[in-house]
Amino acid sequence: MALSTRELLARLIKCEAGGEGDNGMKAVATVVMNRVHVPNGEYQRIGQGDLRKVLYQRGQFDCISETLVGRYNPQNIYNMRPDQIHYDIADWALSGNKILTIGYALWYFNPFQPVCPQTFPRNGTGRFANKIALHCFYNPTRAYYLT
């Protein structure tokens, strides 16, 4: 049985940011929806405004994969059982709400250190915007729009 987009987003929120508090989970949901609505660049070409395409784009969200580096990934969306808060945040994001302090961020990651690098991903297409809980968030640079 195929999961609804609401269910997929709620599971991703729990998996990617379940321990990050309400703002951390909302920030991750904001990044996902920013990718859905970005007007150009890689995510627009691949996602074309479709949440499922954004979520399932290869190599983007570890929680989508049942295997990572050839090993079973027990922390995947298929093993997640969202709580009401995850559905509430999914509904909040699907209704067009955003955490404004991360702007148009298209990326986030946990650097496992106190300081966020100024650019991310490795190709330098994102510039540091804000840190919420353990995640660093990155807005697209001009270089992103050329991808």
C-alpha cells in the first residue's frame, strides 16, 4: 500500500528531526517544502513541484533509504511510527507555513560539532543561514541556480 504524501512527510520529519524539538522539526519540514517550491535549479528540474519526487530523489535523505553504504538502515521512514506532533507539523508545512529564520534553505545537516561550516553541500551551492538544535541550514547561492 502506498503511503500518502502527508504520511511520508510525517515519517520523514520524525526520522530526520524527531529529537530536535518543534522548531527543529518545522525547520526540516520547511527545507523539504522549499525544495518542492523552488523555482529553478536541480530540485525544480528533478522534483517538478512533486513532494514524492523530492523525497525520493536519490541520495538526499538518509531516512528514505532502507540501506546505507550497503548495510541495513533501521532508521528509515518505513520503520517510523509518527506521533500526532509529526502529523501536525506535516500539515503545518503542507499548508504553506515556514520557519522564517532559515529563509529559503534547501539543505540541512548535523555536523556533529558546535560550529556549522559556512558552505554546504560540498559543491559550495549553499551558504550557512542558521543553526536550529543540532542541524545547520543552508540557503542556495547563485551557483545553485546554475545547477
